[in-house]
Amino acid sequence: MVNRENYKHVREYLGYQFEVKQLSELSVERYWFYLKHSLLWADETSFREAPSIRPVFATYLKSIAGRRGATNLAPESLRKIVNVTRRLFTWLKIRYPSEFRRVGVAWIDALTPPRVDVPPSPDHEFVELDEVLQLASLEIDKRDLALWRTQASAAFLFLSGMRIGAFSTLPIGAVDLENRTVRQWPSLGVKTKGSKMATTYLLEIPELLAVVNEWDVFVRERLPKTAMWSVPTSSSGFGERELSVEPPGEYRHTTIRKQLRGLFAVTGLPYRSPHRFRHGHAVYGLQRAQTMADYKAISINLMHTDITVTDSIYAPLASDEVQARITALSGRAATRVQLAADDELRAYIYSLASGDLPRVLTLVAERLAR
């Protein structure tokens, strides 16, 4: 049975995150999901005695079965559970120093995910440009509004790299194809991750832009700017489908996924989820990035907080791409960086903390790119 005081501490911490740290309701729900594991691990024992609980937290987590028959939780899930639990105990020690005097800083710092045997991962899966071009070139009857809309949506997802939650709530007025801009603004009703606001940009791929533009003109002439760009359709009562001005339902993103599955089936291609289009957008850009400034632009367009997030998720390219780049290195002339004459600069660089280096590299790249 879960210790009542532990439960109260967790709920208090979640309230702090929502009211003081201004986390969204969705983020607080995720925190609650992660922290349930700490409650189950401690069971009837108070969090004050956490260092003496056996098995240790990492061993307990390793015993939890994952989804779809997996013997363990996914490594990323384990990492998030431990990180949030570490924050909880840090907060408790600061909030109640006397009560949690036995929970040392060293113990909190030592909280780490368990080591699990992870099978070799397949190549980074993403939608490639050739696949999207096949979807876009499919000859369809424009009277089939649902299929036409889905074809345009596939092209838009690749060009924009948007998350499906944001795309499914994107109003017509937030799209400016002439300037290749998309206003992912919560104030316009766009449901972005963490309620972030950004103006993002579309890739310049003429074949896909033509498909997107044709649908854009069609809906813009018939619907108000507040209607959805990937607009739902409703039955006219005579067996036909009509455009709907109704706001997107709670499961609109699920509907788009199902419709994409149908488009892939008609085209004869293996199904790719909407998020694989986002991966494809990112990889397409990263493969063509020439400078760190390009890299930074891709990261911003994906609405990442910094380039380390982009690097950790999208840097793994297809194996043939890695092979091509490594092979090309042998044909390049070797270069030498003359640091001896720049002792002062070298000393400054080595004095920087590792966390400052990405920012410094970005600034240098931006300066060189001017």
C-alpha cells in the first residue's frame, strides 16, 4: 500500500510545478505518470528513509515490464522517470530540510537509470523525399475531398516538419504560402508542444509546394480563416462529402493518421506515421546543412529549445548516408589548425564549460555566415 505522506508530498510537488514553475497541465500529467513509480517503489516506507529501501530504485525499475511484451521499460522512459524522481527528492530536501536530513545529496545524485540490454536499433526511420513525391504525384479524383486533403497534408507535413498535434489544429489564417511561413501560435488555436509560439518556415520543394498550394487555394476560397487547413469533411446527406467549418475534435490527429494510412495503401508504399514526416523534414535539412548556422536554423524551425535536442534526436542518419560521408573524407586534403599562435584564444576556449560550447559554436557560425 502506498504511504499516504509520500502521496501528499508528490501531489504538493506537482502543484508547485504547475503554479510556480508554470508547467502546462500536460507536462504535470507526465510528471505524475513518472512519479507513480517512486510511490510504488517506496510502498509503505516513508520517502525520508529512501536511502535504506531495498531493492534500490534502479533495480526496481529494471523489473518493470514495458509495453508490447518488452521485458523492460524503454531506455528513454527510464531516463525520464529517474530525472523527475531526482528533482522530486531535491525539492523535498530543500522544502523540508529537517524531515529529509537522512536523504543526502550524494544519494540523490547517485539516482541513475538501470543498465538494460538494448537490441541493436534499426536505421533511423523517416519519410524520404522520394516517398513524399510518390504520394504527391498520385493521380486522384479531386471530388474525393478526403483523399485530396490527405495528399496535401502529407506534402505539408514534410515541408513544415510540424508535429501532428499542431498541424491538426492549424487554421487557414496561420498559413502564408507566398512567404513560406506557418504561424504556430497558440493564440490562433494551434496546439503546440508545451504551448510554445513560433513562426516556422516551409522547405522549398516545388513539386510538394504545388500540391499544397492547390489545396490551399481551394479551401481559402470557400472557408473563413479560422477554419482548419486540413479541414474535416461532413456528409451532405446525398452520399457526398462537404467541407466543415467546425473546430477540430479531440481526436482529429488520430483521424489524420488513419487517412494517411489509406493514402499509403493506395500508393502501394509502406505506412509511415505523421511523426516520420517530421523526421524526414529534419534529416532532409541536416543532410544539406553547410554551416553551424544552417544547423541552428533547422533546430529553430523544429521548435527545439537548443541544438543539442536536435542533435540527440535527428543526428543519426541512414547508414548509407554515414558511409558516404565517411568515404568522402579520404578524398579531402588534410588541414592543420594553428593554435600555437593563438594561446590566448585557446586558453579562453578551454576555460569554457562544456555546456557553453554549443552556444559559442553557433555564434561563430553565424558570424562566418554573414
